Amino acid sequence: MRKWDFQANGVVPLKGEWEFYRDQLLTPDSFKMVPSSPGRTPELTGIVHIPGIWNSYMGSAGNPKATGYATFRLRVLVPERQHEIYGIKTDNIRSANRIFINGTEVGASGEPAISGKEGAQRNIPYSGFAAINGGEIEILVQIANYSYSSGGMVYPISLGDHRTIMNIEKTKFFGDSLIASGFLVSTVYFLLLYRLRRQELSLLYLGGISLFACIYLLTHGEKVIGDLAPALSYDTVLRLQLASSAGVYFCFVHYIAAYSPMVVHRPVLLLCRWITGFDLIVALSVPTLSFSKWDGVWLVWSMFFVGYIIYLMIRHWRLHILDRFFMLVNIFSLLIVIIVSLLNVYGKLESQLLSSYGILLFLIAQALQSAFRSANSFHEVEQLSQKLLTLDGLKDEFMASTSHELRTPLHGIVNMTSSLLEGVAGELNPKQKHHLSMIAATGKRLSLLVNDILDWARLKNGDMVLAQRPVDLRPVVSAVLDILTFTAGRGKSLQFVQEWPEDLPLLHADENRFQQILYNLLGNAIKFTHEGTITVSAEDCGREVKIAVADTGMGIAAERLETIFLPFGEIGKPVDPAFLGMGLGLSITKKLVELGGGRIWAESEPDKGSVFFFTVPVADLSLSAELKTAYKQVISTRQQEPAPSTEAAAASEEKPAEGTLLIVDDDPVNLQVLTDILSVDNYRVVAVNSGTDALKQLSLNRNIDLVITDWMMPGMSGPELSRRIRLTFPLSRLPVLMLTARSRAEDIELAFQSGINDFLGKPVDATELRARARTLITLRRSVQNAVRTEMAFLQAQIKPHFLYNALNTIIYMSKVESSKATELLLDLSKYLRGSFDFQNRDKLIPLHKELELVKAFLSLESARFGERLNVSFDIHASMNALLPPLAIQPIVENAVRHGIMKKAAGGTIQITIQETDQTVKVMVTDDGIGMTKEQLDLIVSGQSGSGVGLMNIDRRLLSLYGKGLQVKSRLLQGTEVYFEIHKETSGAYHQGEEEALS
């Protein structure tokens, strides 16, 4: 090899003649012994050919032998060089071995020893390197085999330079590692697919093939398992080799049986199981030296199974046209396995890597085939799904059309029956009313059943999604009871009781569906309880709240308690047709409760009543805190908005606010959204989170044009707030727009009866909300203009005889006392100017201006009546305090005409004005003839036929301040008229009205 170029030609397999030293473990020092030392000089047994097993020459006298120890020696001539690094690469040396190059140990696998009890058996390929000076390399190989049925250098050692040996080692190790990783990935892939599709056993067996093939590869070739688990004994490696090969063939046959059951012969399948079981028992219990003697048997079995698998694939290929390509690939890959195994047995092919490639090719083909089948299945499922979706859509369309068609005649029946009951066609006798009531009740029940059927279908198909958020139990129960008391509870002697702790936590529920649950349970309680008590109670149970609806009605039999929540079940058969039902209500209730994460059950005793319990999860406390914090942030953000710049102020003056809106909602997010929507139309928005705060704002701020309120709020609901507003403000003075997700006719009727002007369904459409707000504000201003027009008319109602009397008095005074006549003319001028000041009728005026008009009037009247009219002023207020025009003078005029002048002796009028930090109180008292209650009502309403009516003053005060005129009078003792205004409201109103009406 002196002319061999390792870099150009690669490594050299050391095949050929080697010196053989039987039963000797020699070292380089052994060959340095001098011949004069008898017994210590190496004894050459012979020259043997490498590679090959040593069984034929290991035994003495020509007897084959597998176990023992020996040394092989070879001298190689290489190019003459100094310090040249050469290396060797082993492949398969059985079993323990150690290699020396020119006296240096370059590597070992295991520990060669003279007996099996000593040393350590191991056969892991490795490489070693040594620096060579000169042109000769001496290679010594020690081998000891006590674990396998054949030993020696089965495959030759490769010799090369450092770079070439390193490349070969890396290539082989990387190749085995890559293929093992491919097997491992295939194992995970097929097993995961099997977990998803348990009915396909073929995927499980494919995973088994991949797993056993991975183990087989790790224990053959480069035996990568030695690097992954260095502590693993070689005995265990040999057992894994046998078990993995048996597992591969077992999974192969069963894969074909699972994939194509019609082509597998059952006896062969049973034989495969028996042989695999026998192999596993041998691998676990028989010594490796013993079972390795049966290599020929294992080979025959392996060839049989591989041949049978190919036969099965050919049969499947003939029966299944679509899988023919993949079957051809499978057959080709298994042929590779057979050919490589045969060549390896007969020593014609040193590496078994191609066998692993064949198995990997088979797995790749199976993966592609599985993917192809999955794609076809997915396509078929997609087509079926599309058909099902189409059918489902047709079903939904049919249900919607049918429900609409049912609702229309049902509503017609109910409405016509109700009209007949109200007497539209004349008076009805009791029997006719009874029958018509039964028809109306049955129609309403049928209408509810249509809704129940639709809800049941959605719940059954899983189409209903809950919009869960923190919900307060108290306002929801109150609202539901309001509706049910208004509708179902009329005509019954029922008492409703609500019991729960003050610190009851918020519920995590869908508000609309939670109301539906309460409607169903309370509706049933009312239906089956003619008189008695219905109680709604709640108990905090930690992570959930237990709610109970108890009644004192007819009760439920014990055997029916387990079936009442089933669809189409009935509690009983009442006589009244309105009580008849299909039992969907409780079934829907149960599904809604469970969908929300709760439970529902019932307890009952016949003739004593029933109790329905259900649980609702508690809302996340941190979320509730976040909502409260969010509300505070919304309010603080609105309060901390920076003052507008000069340009902004100028723009605001050019474009005044369109009005002031009061928004009431307990959800800070809704408050912000509504504020943003309405601010687009240049409205001034006041946002509060409760009905109590809304009433407080209305008492302080009289320039509010519209109230927009939510229905469901803790403490005070929307309808209750509307009722409280109507105690002070008529419908035309302050409109109320209610936002609600309710659409039941009973809900809408209750809302309008509570005093709202309009309602808008949730979710709110921004354009519709702005349009409705604009319409209601325009309506309010139209009413305000009508009131102002009436005021202008009253201002113009100066009685002709008053002018005649005033002029006659002035003419008389001009003859008697000219200076007094001049003063009276000036007073008359002031009086007329104040009375006919139409431009300022829409504004608040300062107190001194109103007093100027009063004094002018009293001056004229005093000149006329003389000592019969006495006037006293007690004023403790700023002359710049603001109040409505013509608020005092008409009261004084009524006191003069209807009080003092009705007495022959006349009397005294006391005008008292007192100012505090927040209010201004005006009181006009006279000691005239007084009035009866009937006369007082006529005077205030303006229907007395004489004097100036006080109704206009009362309306204006009520509209501006929430409180009108207060009148106290006793016959023959006098009359006291007073009113009180808030100074802050006056200022706000003055500014708001001036901007809104400019």
C-alpha cells in the first residue's frame, strides 16, 4: 500500500491474511521478547483469512468452536512519512476487543479476558488514531467471545488517514441516527393518529413497526444505543436485537390483517402470534450464547414472514385498485429487506443500513397512504358536512318560517279575543267572557310553546352560546316578579317574598337566560299556586350561589320528581286549559342551568308545595372589582378633562350643545359607549350608575332634556326610576328612553305603564339611538315652546279695567297732586314695560327686576285703594338672585284682588324673600278673606273666571325645579303662597337654556 492515496481513494478494508494466535491475548510488548525467554514468546497458530467468523479455526484439532480468546496481527506497508496520523474504524468484532497500532492502544470495546467470568463483553463499533513514523504499521487485535454463537472479525477493519476515518465515522453515525429519528417520529405520528382514531388498529401496528424498527436499528450497525445508554450491558443489547426483530414481523403481519382483513389467513396469524411469543420468552430467559445458535432458524422464520407479507400485499394490490401504487412501493421496500438480510448472512454485504432504509421506505409509503386515505375521507366528510349544513339550514329556515306562520294567526286570535273581552263588539255575558278568556289563555300558551320549541332545538343542537358576565340577583328577581305579578299573578291571592343576605355576591351568568330560568320557575310556581306564598331565596355557598323558588301550591308526587325535567312531561292534568303544557319549560330550564355551569333539582310534597333549587357560579371578584374601578375611571376621566382652550371655547360658542342627556346604567362600559355615541351629535352627557344618583341629578340640574336608562340595575330598576320621575315630571316635560334586551309584550307594557316615552332594544344601534334621542328632545322643546307661548299670552292679558282704573287715578292725582301723578305715570310705564317684555320671557331674571315690576303694580294699586292696601317687604336675599320672570307679581296681584280687596277694611300683604347657601324662598302672605279648598283649586287651575291664573307659574316652577307653588289658606284668615328654588339649578338652567335656544 505504499502508493495508496487515502485522501483520493478512501479507506482500505484490511481483508486478507492475518497472523492468528489462539488462546493468547498478546500486546506489542509480547513481540519484543527475546528468543532466550522460553514460554514467553508468542506462538503463531496460523495464518487466517479476514473477514469471517473464527468458529472453524478457533477449536483445536479442527473442531469448530465459538467461544474463547485470541490475538490477530497484521503488518501494513504505507508511504514513508514522519508523524503521519493513521486511524482504524471497526464494524463488527465479536465480542470484546482491543486494538494496538505500533505499540499504542487506539481503542477497545469491552474488556477481553481469558474466561467469561472475567472482563466484559461488548461489541460497539469505534475508531482509533495513532501517529506513525516510517512506512510500516503493526496492528494487533485482541478478541474474546463468550456471549455469541460466532466470534472473530465478522467484518474487516478499515484503515485510513485521520480525515477519512473521521468522515466515515460521522457519516455512519449520522446515517443511523437520522434513520432512527425517522422511525421515532413515525412512531409518535402513528400512535397519535391511533389515539384520535381508535377504531383503526392498523395505525397502532404501524406505530409498533416504527418503534421496533427504531430499536432494531439502534442495536445494529453503529449500535447508537451504546452512546445513548452507556451503562446498558451487551447482553441486554443482544436480547433487544431478538425482541425487536420479532416485534417488527409481528406488527407487519397484524398491520396487513387490520388494513385488509379479507386477505390474511387466520392460521398464519395464529402462527405469527405463537412464534412471536416464543421469541420474546427466549429473549427474556435463555442465555444469549444459546439463542444465538439458532440464527438460521430466526432467518428462516424472518424470510417466511416477509415472503408472506409480500404475498398478502400482492393479493391486496389485486383487490384494491386505488392503493396499487403504495402497495408496489411496500413490496419493493420489503424485497430490499430480504435481499439485504440474505447478503448479510452470506457475508456479501457488510452493512445492514440498506435494510433500515427499506423499512423506512415502507413506513413513508404507509404514512403517505394514510394521508391519502385521510384526505379522501376528509373530502367525503366535507361533502357530507356541506350536505348536512344545507339540510340544517333548510331545517332552520323551515322552523323559522313555521314559527312565524304559527305566531301570526296566534297573535291574531289572542288580540281579537282580547278586543272582544274589552267590549269592542258590545257587552258580553259572564259565560261568553269565560269562554273567551279560555281561548285567549290557550292562544298565549301556544305562542309560548313556539318559543320553547325553538329554544329547545337550539339547546339540543348546541347552538346556544351564553354571554356570561357579573349579574346582580336582586334587580333581576324584582324585574321578573314585576312582570309576573302584572300578568300571571292577577286574580290570585299570592304573596311574594324575597330573602337573601345583604352581602350576596354577583353571579356569573347570562342575564337574559337567567331571567328566562326565573320566568319558567316562578311562572310554574304561580301557575300551580292559587293562594299562598311564593318565596325566592338565595344562599352563598362559596364558589356558587344556591337559589330556591318555593311555593305553597299543589306539589309534585315523589315518583314524578325524577321525570319533571324530561321533555314533554306533565306535573298533572289541571282542569283549566291554560294549565295544560308539553313540559318543555323545565327541560329548557335544566339545560340552561347546566349550560351556565350549575345544577338544578326539586323537592316537593303533594298538597304542601314545591321547592326548586338551582346553583349559579359566583362571578370572579377581581372582575367585579375591575368593573367598579372602570366606572370610577370613566367618571374621573370625565371630571378631569382639561378646560377647553380659547379656540375650543370659541368653537363651542359657535356650535352650542344640542341638549343635555342623563344616562343611567350600572355598567361602566355601556356608559362610555353611550356617551361616545351621543357626543357625536354635540349633546352634553351626564352619566350616573344608579337610579338614586339619577334622581339626585334631576333635583339639582333642571336643564336635562332626556333621560336614557337601562332596565336592569341594582337597587332601583329602570321602570322604578321612571315611576319616580313621573311623580315630578309629566311625560311631555321630561322624556324617558329605556334600553332593554326584553322583547316580551308583557315587558313592554309594564315599561310604558311605568312612564317611559320610548324603548330601544339591545344591542343598541348607534344611528337609531341618536334618531330616537333627537325626536324625544324635539318633542320636549315643542311642549316648552307651547308653555312659553301661553306665558306670552298671559303677559298680554292686561285687563282693560285695570288700565282704566290706573289712568283714572293718575288723572285725579294730576288735579290734586301733580308730582304724585308723575310718579304714577312712571310706575305705570315700568309695569307695562315689564309685562310686555316678550324677548326676555325665556330667561331667568334677577330679583331686583321682578321686584321693580311688583313695586310698580303695588304703587298703582296703593294710589287707588289708599289705606285699605298695606304692603310690607322682608327681603334677606341678593338682588341678583335669579328666578323666572313673572313669578312674584301674579301672586301679589291675586292677593290684592282675591284676598285684601274682598274685605271692606282692606288688609296687609307681606312679601318675604329669604336666601340660603343653596336656595331662595319667596313667600307672599295676606290677611284677606281666605279660600276654601274648592276655591283654591279653581284659582290654581285658572278656572275661577277672575284674576290671573296661577297654573302657568306652577307649571314653570315644576318644570324648572321639580317643585311648584305651595298654597295654604284658611277662610276669613288669609292666604299664604310660597315657592323655593335651587340657586345652582338656576345658574345651570340659565346657561343651558341660553346656549340651547340661541
